[in-house]
Amino acid sequence: ARTLNLIRRLCEVVETPTDVHRVCRDPDDDAILAAAAAGGVDALVTHDKDLLVLGTREGMEIVTPGEFLTRVERRGPA
């Protein structure tokens, strides 16, 4: 329950745009990319290989959870 409350405080729900373009080798992932772009995310954190192979898209980095944590740790406290 604590984790869910934290996620609700930190996250913003966005609607997936209706004009989703085909960019990923798995067409089901195109909606994920479109929603992330609509939300203005800096990073998309995933284990999905079809997304990871893209590296970046529309200014967002697409990284594994481990890569994301490493980058956050390097930045240090805010």
C-alpha cells in the first residue's frame, strides 16, 4: 500500500494519443512509446527488448532498471 501511494504521488496518468505511429518492431509497444512521449518522460525504464533496442526516442532514453538506477546513483542527492 505504501509503494502504491508513493507511485500515485509521483506519477502522472496520461492518455495514449490516438495517432500512434509505427516505430517499434512490436506494434503493441508503439502505444507505450506514444504515451511516454505524451507524458514528457525523460526515461522509459523497461526489460522489453523491442523497446530497449531503440535506445532513445523523442528525447527519452530507453533503459533497463539497472541502467536507470546506476544513472540515478551517479547524479547523487538532489
